[in-house]
Amino acid sequence: VYTFFASEHAVVAAVFARVRGRRFVVSVGGYDVANVPEHGYGLPTRFPHRLVPRVVVALSHRVVAFSRSARDEAVAAGADPERTTVSSIGLEPRFVDQPAGVSRDPDTVITVAYVDEVSWSRKGIDRFVAAARQDPERRYVLVGRVADPVLAGGLADPPPNLILAGFVSDDELRDLLWSSGVYAQLSWHEGFGVSMVEAMQAGCQPVVTDVPALTEIAGPDAVQTRDPDDDLGAIAQAAASPADRAELAQWATTVASMDDRAAGLESALFAAT
């Protein structure tokens, strides 16, 4: 039995597997094992909910974390280090080919997220919008659905250089990524950073906060920002002096290899013990 995330839904699956004498494997790395008490984020920050991941990982034969950072969080949440492995999320390299007729603007900054009242802060959309407001010479693009409360609140009066693209198709997203120079992931917590990796497939220079999972997954060529006061400087640096974009794409396909993910899961699912 295999499940994703050590949250409430996994308790029933874990108990069922154990009762039936079946192997139980769980993938972790998100809200289930995150522990960010200053933001009240993650099951381990809440009682009695913090018992849920502990029960799930205790009943697991293997725990598979999708980043080293997520593994550390899983172990802190009660997972046995000897039974906890790392296998990065596997992503198809669907954005590596440049669309015909699309040219890149190094001064276009993009981010991708579903934006609700929680992700507004967690995904750093508030910082992204603040950067756009202070940086009128650059074009900022926010891709993804935006919940009505955010449209009525933080985005009630967006700066004129901020484009709200909304939900887009894969082809439209490819065009947007390839027309952008910088991808900004200004989150205060991430377990991996899927949208960031997809942007890197398209050659976008990543700007990331010093969140462990982001610095790990974005790689050595990412530009880091430590607090909101550093965001504009980091974005300007990324726009003016990007890493080799082909190397960024190669890193993205390697760090999120489908083959590596398959091998990691096969090992966890079919190990002898």
C-alpha cells in the first residue's frame, strides 16, 4: 500500500495495510511534516494533529521524502532515519523546448502558484507583489488561479506592471516561461518547488529564499534572498547576470528525473524489509 503525505487520510491506509500484513510506504514532504510554528504551519505545530504523522511514519515500512530537507522534517516528526530515504519528485521535461516565435525578456519576472489566503504568504506572493510595486521598470507575471478573498485584499490594487495571467494551459505556460528571464520563489516554506523546477526547464534564472528545500532543489546557480529587503537586489542580479540557461535546464531535468524517482519508489516498495 502506497500513499502520498502522512496526513489524516494515510492513517486508515496504514492501519489497513498492517492488519492485512501488507507493506506500507508513504511519501512525505509537505504540510504533513512541515514544522513552522512562527506561521502556525504544518501538522507538527498543532495538537492533537501532530500525532497523525507520527502514527503514519511509525506504521510505515519505508518513508520516502522528496528532498533532503523534507527527510530532515520527517525524521523530526518521528520517522526512523534508517527507514527514511530521499527520492526527488519526477517531472517530465515538458518545458525544455523553446516555442516558435517566443523571445525572452530578461527583465520579465514570473512566479506560478494557486493563490489563496494561506499561499499568499507561504508562497511569497505578498513579497512578489511588493517587489513589483517597487520595481516599475520590470514586468511581473503571476500565473495561477487567485481566490476571491485575495483579489479583494492584497491584490485589490495591483501595480500596473503586474500581470495576473490566471489559470493557463500548458502551452500558454510554456510561452510565458520562455518569455521570462527570472523565476521568483519567495516562499517561507517549501518541500520541493515543482513550479520552480519547471521554470528552470525553460531556462528561467531562479531567485529563491534561503529555505533549505529551495536552495537544495534550485541548485548552486540560484540567486538567494534572505529577507524582503533583499528581494529587489536579488531580482536585479538575476536579470542582469543569469547563469547559463542551458545549464539551468539540465540541472532541472537531473534534479527531477523520472527515472530516479521510479528507481527510488521501486526500492522502497519492494525492499526485502
